[in-house]
Amino acid sequence: MTELFPPFPLADWYDTKQTLHRFEQIVGKTRLRHSPRRNHWWHVPFHLTGTGITTRPMGVVDGNPVFSVDFDFVRHQLVASNIDGARVSFPLQGNSVASFYLRFQSALDSLGVDGSIPEAHPFDLPDADRPFADDHEHAAYDPAHATRYWQILSQVNLILEEFSAGFSGKTSPVHHFWHTFDLAVTRFSPHPVPQPREAGPLIREAYSREAVSFGFWFGDDAVPEPCFYSYTVPEPRGLTERRLWPASAEWVESGRGHLALLRYADARTAPDPRATVLEFLESAYRAGAELAGWDLDALACPGGITDPHLDQS
């Protein structure tokens, strides 16, 4: 891959994305069950590796052996391993969601890990009522598209890491959510946001503090193209009146609020795609944080450094 952001229309890999999303939800629900809980659900997402994505080590919280699960998008394998050096893998290609689910359970069982997961069905997807074990419909897996998906995630990951370095306040890791299939990083203020009980545990925990979130997703039925995005919680009055950069970025309605949106197609064809994305992220951050009353100067971290005596030149 020579381009920073190669073309990747959603329609080209829609079927593979649908299958892979459900594969990742199966492994993600295992991570949810076996990982120590972190605020804002930080124990739930995946993280990028040099060959794919990983759960990171998990298991000791509940007495299971310490183990990890990796999607290898270079060799196109699912790899599960434990702290004793045992390793089990099987091909990603050639599986329906049902067969992947059964093979994954078997792989964990062979490592001495309880492979069962609660609510073994998709989360917040159209077929949420269908158990994974009964899904023989989603079985597409194009290796070239899976590799391209991971390569783009890897490029975006480093840009989000670079952007994240400029903030000294509380910030999430850059991580890949299997719920929404996006890559995200979130900045927080210490100010609590009262959430009503009826909002549900996912929303109450995710947005218990003022936040400005940033990310990238590959598109869905509502927005059928890949985009960079940002949103502010709670959304301050006048947010959509603030100017975004570059000029192609825009505010769009999303649920009860708005998203700052930069289309991947506009970023990838810009003279400097990396600088264009960073400019967009910074403009969206300033729009939300300034209106929310954050002290941007106090929270700034130029070059990722807070040491006032360190030469940053």
C-alpha cells in the first residue's frame, strides 16, 4: 500500500464487512466478559497490532488462564494463546458466523478458558435477535479487503495517536470498538454529566463526563461511505455555527445532536491527507471544547510534552 488513504468504497467490501463485524463482536463479547472493568468501557475495544487487532491479555480477573485473542489480517487467521505458550489458530476465510462462533469456543476451551459468552447474539445490528450459532447467512470474507481494512485502520490509528498527544487532560486510548466498528479517541473534562437512568448503562458510563470524541468509521447503511467524525457531549449551544476545517468538512445531524464530518474521499485526495485530518480534528475539538468552557491553554500539550524544562526544539 503506497497511498496513505487508498480508495475503499463501502460497496466494494460490504459483505466482508458484515461478516467481519460479527466475528469481532463474538471475540469482543469475550473480551467484555474476561477483562477488568475500566471507566467509559475502555476494557471493551480492540487495539491495533503490526498484523491486525488484539484483545490484549485478559482472564485473570475471573480465574481463567491469562490469554489473548488476535485477528491476523496478514495471514488471515484467528489466533488465541495463553500465558503458558499454548496457541490455537484457524482460518478466517471459509467460515460463516455460526462456524466461526463454534470454532472460537472450541479454541478457547482447548486453552482452558471458558468460551461461553452471555447474550451470544449481535449487539445493535439488524439481526440482533439471531444467535451467532444460527447465523449461516454471513459468510463472506475477502482477504484483500480484510487486509485493506486493517491497513487503513493502522494509518488512521497513528494520526489519532499524533492528535491525542496534544492534550494533557484525561483521554482514552485510541481503540477500535466492535460495537460501532469505528476507531476512536475521546478527550474528557472533569465535569460530570448527569445521565438519566433510562439512558441505559452503555450511555451512562460512556458519557458520565463532558467529552469531545473523534474517530473514523467505514460507513454504514445511513452514511454509506467512510468518514472522519467528531462530536461533543453534551452538545453546547451554537456548536454548528462554528467553522470547521478544511472547507469540505461539515456539521450533519445525528440522532438528537450533530457530528462534525470529513469524508474520507475528501481527506484522501487532499494535497496533504495527514495534515488535512489533523486540521479537521483540531477544528472540531476547539469548536466543542471552547463552547463547553474548557481551558484549552491549560490542557494543551505541545509535542506531547508537559515538562516545562525540556527543550522541545
